[in-house]
Amino acid sequence: MSTAGKVLTVLVLLVMIGFVVMLSAVTQLNVNWQQRIAKQDKELEEATTRTVDATKAIIDLTESARAEQTNKDRDLREVEGRILIAERQQSSQREDLSRLQIQLADYLAAVGRAQTNNTTREAEKAKAIDDLAKKRDEIAKSQAVNADLRDQLAKLQDEFKRLLADNASKAEKAAQGGRPAPRSASGRRPAPAS
């Protein structure tokens, strides 16, 4: 075999191997796409089922919402009627409350005046008690001063009686002896001993 034949044989073998590889790749690609298509079909079927279920649920929910709305409307009318009655009662109670507030304001004003008078009386009472305590203190001090003065008076009376007795005895002696009693050089009386 010639060289060209050998090269062509090898080249044909290589092309055949390439063709086999390419054919297997295309086959594998077809298998993969078929799996993906089967998976997509399955997901589409599940999504369709879910859509149908969701549509049924939405219809059921819409119907229950309408029924609930009807019930709520009826309840709302009842509540509005009750509110109307309550508002009438409230306006009546407000009138009563206004009347009572006016009376309360009058009573509070009277209580305020009474408290002011009471405060004034308490202040006067406290001042009178304070003045009484001061007067009692003054009386106690005056009594203490009076007691001291009485003690001094008693001492002075005793001193006076003693001096009187001394002077009488000296006058008697002087009258018997003919001489007057001697006097101090300053001409003053001696100070009494306290």
C-alpha cells in the first residue's frame, strides 16, 4: 500500500470516529431534550391543575366574601341603629352633665370660699396660739424677774432692819454719850450689801 493510501485510510478512520462521536452527541442531546420536554409537560400539567384549583378557590372565596359582606351590611345597619339610640341618650346625658357641672362649679366656688375662710381662721388661730405662747413666755420671764426682785427686796428689808437696829443702838449710845455718830469722809451712805 502506498503512502497516500495509508494516509487516506487513517484519515477515513479518523473521520468515522469523529462521525460516531458526533452521532452519539446528537443522540445524547435528543435524549436530554426529550427528558426536558417530558419534565416541562409534567410541570405544565401540574400548573394547569393548580390553576383550576386556584380558580375554584377564588370563586368559592368570592362567594363567601359576598355572603360575609351581606352579613356585615346587616350587622352594620343594626349597629347604626344602636349608635343612633346611643347618640340620643348621650345628648340627654350631656344636658344632664352640663346642668350638674354648673351646680358643681357653684358648689366648688362655695367650697373654695369656705376653704379660704378656714385657711384664714387657721392662720388666725395659729397666730393666736403663737401670741399666747409668747405671752406665756413673757409671763414666765416676768415671774422669774419678779421672784428675783422679791428676793432682792427681802434682802434689802433685812439689811434695812439690821441697819435700823444698828442706827437705833448707835443713836442711843450717842444720846447717852452726848456725841453724834461719826460720818464717812465722802458724805455718802454706805452701799447696801446684796
